[in-house]
Amino acid sequence: MPEDRVAARVLRAAPAAAEAGFTLLETVVAVAILGLLAAASFPLAGAFVDVLLQQKTEAELDRVAAAVEKFFEDTGAFPAELSELEWRPAGAAGWSGPYLLPEFATDPASQDDYRYDAWRRAYQYLSTSAAVRTIRSFGPNGANDNGLGDDVDRVVDASPFLRERTVAEMRSIGAAIVAYNISHLPDDLLPNDWAAAVGALQAAGCLPAGAAAANEYTFDAWGRAYVPGPQPTTHVTSLGPP
């Protein structure tokens, strides 16, 4: 009968319709799963971005630290602030900058040049000791962890350079003492006071003349006075780092 055929078609269509779509429960579960996945992905994405920013900061700090070291080698002193790597400070003899490539010296207002880390926070330029400077980024959390935690540090230690300069100067002093002793012993001993001895070496033509040279040969690279050996003086000693 026609009615039976219609009923059969309706019965066959019902399962097909159910298979073609989602039930309300299935839709709710799917949305919940997607929400959990999205919530989990946001912290992961943030952590990934911080890793990239830290790598960028570390690479820039390497360049800044190398520039500070070169500044010290040229001038015998550390820059008072990082901007002196770009602009020559007054009275900086030997300065041969700029010590950074132009792309690291852009508009300071944009906070994207060598004065700022990848989070656009100013680097901390710290005087750790007379011979050491530390350049620090506070890292992702933006808080000073005193070099621990997620801080990113680069340390510039001038001690090896100061030691090398002192050793070279002591060689010159030793040669000057030998020359003086050859022409003056045994009658004229070098004074036991080293500042007076430097004056005698200059007067004898064994060391360069002038107040600047006298000061240079009186003090080692740490600014500490050389100590002469017992008379007749044959050598001097540096006390080394303070």
C-alpha cells in the first residue's frame, strides 16, 4: 500500500538524519575540548615568545659587552654610560668609536636600540668593581633578581687587560733601572722612595720626561704605587688589584 511505502521511507530517513549531524551533547563536548586546547596553548605561546626575546637580548648583550671592552682597551677607562659607545665623551683620549654598528643606534624614543632589551626595558649598566662592569636585562619578568632568576647578564672584566698593561710597564721600568745602574752605580743609588726614583730615572734620561709620564710610571694600571726592591734597586713590584 502507498501508506506503507511512505512509512518505510520515513523510517529509513531517520537514522540517516541522525548520522548526518551532531547531537547537542556532542557539540558541547567538542566546544569544551577546543576551549581546553586553546587555554593550554596561550601559556605555551607566551613562553615561546619569551624564549625568542631572551635569545635576541643575549645576542645584543654580546655586542654591547664587546663594545664596552673595546672602549676600555682604547681609553683605559670604562664608559660612564652606554651612550658613550656611540658619542665621544669629553676628554676621552684614545676613543675610536662609535663602537656599535649603526643599526644598534636608532631612535632612542622607540626603545629598540642598544640601550634597551627585547622587552623594551632599559639595560642596567652596573659598576660591579673598579675593574668590572655588568650589563643586565631584567628578563621576561621585568624584576631585578640580582643576576639570578631570569635576569640576563654580561660581565666585562678588565683585569686581564690591566694585568697585561702593568706587566708591559714593569718591563720598561726594569730596563730603565738597568740602564741607570750601569751608568750610576756604585756612587748614585736610586732613591728608596719610588716617586723620587722615577724623577731620578727621568733626569737621567732613562724614562720619558714630563709629569704625565712620571705619573704613568709611578702607578700600576690599578692606580697603586709600585714598590721598589731593596737598594741597590733592581726591580719594582706591583701590588696588583685592590
